[in-house]
Amino acid sequence: MAENDCRTNLIAAAIPMFAAKGLNGVSVRDIAREAGVNLSMISYYFGGKEGLYAAVLTDQFASLLKIEDIDRMEVDTLQKFEMYVRAIVTRYREYPYLLRFYTSELTNPTPCFETIVKPAIKRVIEILITAFSKGFSHQEFRDNLHPVDSVLSLAGMINFYFLIEPVTEGLIDHSQNRDEELIRHIMDIFTRGVLKS
Amino acid sequence: MAENDCRTNLIAAAIPMFAAKGLNGVSVRDIAREAGVNLSMISYYFGGKEGLYAAVLTDQFASLLKIEDIDRMEVDTLQKFEMYVRAIVTRYREYPYLLRFYTSELTNPTPCFETIVKPAIKRVIEILITAFSKGFSHQEFRDNLHPVDSVLSLAGMINFYFLIEPVTEGLIDHSQNRDEELIRHIMDIFTRGVLKS
DNA sequence: ATAGTCCGGTCATTCGTTTGATTGATGTTG
DNA sequence: CAACATCAATCAAACGAATGACCGGACTAT
């Protein structure tokens, strides 16, 4: 049997459960049963329920840092923004539960917020601000734009689209088929919104 | 003694507690203690913990329906969008915990989501879509825009700004002083983003 | 009096954690 | 080679604490 099987099974089982109901909405017994593993393995491998939750969050948010790559690329500002939007969409498709942890921690923060979630999100926002400021100093954007507001507008458009899905599932097709159209749409509005004339 | 004092105190105490930690993150004993009220009053007035939570959500989301007014006003489409953004900002200032319930239910839905939260949010989105479609048929907006995507972009910009506050509090001033600048900024990007050339 | 309101106390569950025993694989020693 | 020791991994069982719900009685104002 593969080593660390218990550990792996526990994390795999915990991800969708914590994502759906939050840290306090799931019991360790439910997780252990779902993982097909003995209850005490949670304390054994993770030091307790919160440790398992922290391991899940670490796993999920590690993927977000692929966005670091954008910071190092030699492309123009608007291309960087499109790469960001594309990266977010890709992340949420690869990690269907990431956004749940993202917003759950923003709304009902646990001790993991300060240590895991906030640094990861902050890093992404800072990368966007840096990109915007560079374009701004090159006079690409309108003078009266505020870098943080502008960047948060873009981030809001793409993140909110996924967040609001439980409400809009009857109004619009949220499948992967439409991702390209969505990206084009958001970049279209944002580009015309910030570019000069 | 004021009538319904217990009931009122319980709701008032429960709002910030449920908002901060979610339905499962708070115990009825904590709420009762904070309200200065006997524990059994929760069952007496609300039939249990979930009943109290439902009462809190009903109270919070009732305020959102003031946005219905926008639907009936005889102003042009872009003005309606600005009224929406203004209404959202005003709601979040008057009800500092509304957004927490909003996103908490979107992320970790309770039985209240289908009955209280989803209908309220859906109604607001439909009002925006109606407004957009009207402007669209009047050829105000660019042809290749999708009504739902466009409307969600606007809603995303303003809602995400407040949602992300715990991360950006060091980067930008989130006080009420800057609300007008924020509204102008978002409307600026959105207007240029959707209007014809 | 009596209906509405409030309270202390208690119920059965469920919670997260811990214990002590057992397993099986590996290494060590005579 | 055989007997023993060591170790991490796993298990069933149990722990005490906390949970949400509820009961019967007491208070209060009409």
C-alpha cells in the first residue's frame, strides 16, 4: 500500500467538505468516514482538525502563486492583465474548490487567514498594481485613474463571476466552453475602460 | 420592560457574531450571553438556532430590495447603473455585516440560501439585466456585449472592492471619505468599457 | 386569573482529542 | 537462522467538554 495513504486520503476527502461547509461545518468523524480512515489519523498526521484544515489551505493556495510568473515576463501591461485573467480562470477550473476557500476565509477568517490566505492574495494584487503602475508611467492609461481601484476592478470582474455562479446558473452558461468569451468580454470592458481615448 | 426586548437584543447580538464566524461558528450560549438574555429565549422566539439565523438574514437582505426602486425610475440606462452602484455602497455602509452574509451564503450555503439569499440577489441582477437590455436595444452599447457578462462585471467591481477589504486595508483607504471617488472610478471604467466608441 | 414572558436546570448528542493495544515490517543480536 | 527488539502506522474505545433543545415553574401586567 502506498505510504502516506491515510494522509493523502484525508486531504482529498477534506477539500470538498471544508469547501462546502467551512471549518466549523464539518466534523472530523465525517471526514474520516469519507476518507475511509480511522478518526485518530487526523490528530496523528495533522495534530488535529485545524492542522488538517491548514494543510488543505496550503495545498489550495500554493497554486495561486503560479501568478508570480506574470511579474517576470517581458510583455506589455495589458497583456499582463489578460494573463492574470486567464490564470485565474485556469486556477478555478483546475481547483474547483479554491474560490470557496478564498471567499470563505475573506468572509469568516480562521487563524489561517493571516498566515496562508492573506499573503497569497496580497502578493497577486501587488503584482497587478506593479504592472498597472508601469503602464501608468508610460502614459498608457488615463491620468485620473487610481492604480489600486483599477486593479481591484479587474480582479472583481473575474472573481465575482465565479462567486455568483450559484445565483446565475440559470441565467448564463458557466461551463468551460464559454471561458474564452468571458475573458474577451472582461478584457474588452477593462481595456476600453482604462486606455486613453 | 420594553416588549420584545429579548427578541430585539438577540437579533442585534447575533448579527455581528454570525457575520464574523458563520452559522456553525457561534454557539447559542455565546449569543445569549452577548445579548444579556436567557438561553432558552432563542427557542422561545425563533424556534431554535437556525430560526434566529433566518431572522437575521431576513432582516439583512430586506434592505437589499430597496434597489427595486431603480427598476421603476424613468432615467437613462447609465444613470440606473450609477444608482445601483450608489445603492450598494449605501447598503454596505448602513449594514456593515450585509456583505459577510452575502458572501458567506454564496460560499457555504445554509438552507436559507434558497429561500432568502438567492431570490434577493437574483432580483437585483435581473433588474440590472433589464436596464442593460433596454440600453442595448437603444443601441447605446457596443454590439458584441453580452448583457449578463456586462452586468456581472459592474456588480463584481463594486462588490469585490468591499469583499477584499481585509487584504487591501493597508493598500488603500476604505473609509467612507473615498466612496465618491470609488463610485466615479468604477462608473468611469464601466461607462467607457461598454459605451459605443 | 391568565396569557405572555422569562428563567434555572437538564436532556441526549455530538464534538475534538487521547489512550492503550495491535499490527507488520525492519533491524539486531546471539 | 532464529529469537528478540524497535518503530511507525493503525485501530477500537473512551474521554471530558461543549452543543442545541427543551421542560416545568416563576414572574409580570392586564
